[in-house]
Amino acid sequence: MNGTHTLIVGDRGRIVVPVAAREEAGLVEGTALVLLTTPGGLVLLTREQLLARVREELGGVDLVDELLAERRRAAEHEDAA
């Protein structure tokens, strides 16, 4: 999905996503979108796109192993005290 679309904030903060962008992204009425505020600006994603983005950023990270190692260190620290 590539392209630039101009959106205008209307009354009560509403925006309208242009038809071409909705069709390209497969957006239909009721599709939930997530608005991220980042240092680089605003990012509008579907929940599925957000999930894919998080998975990509966490790629190769084993959160369970990290949590277990952290718990072991804490237990060792408590045992030493």
C-alpha cells in the first residue's frame, strides 16, 4: 500500500478516509483503526497492521525467557539478602 492522501479534520474531530485508500486497505464500515502518536507524526493502522508491526519489532525476542531470567535474578537477590 503506497500513496499519499489528504485528510481534513472535521467537526468533532472526525476524519474521512478517501475511497481509494479504503479500498486499497480493505476498510469497511466498522473496521477498528488505531491511531499512534509518534515523534515522527501520526500513524493510522488497522489492528492487524499494528499486531504485525509489533511482531516485527519484537522479532527474535523471546519475552518468556527474558521474564524467567529476570525472575531468577530477583529470586537470587532475595536469597542473598
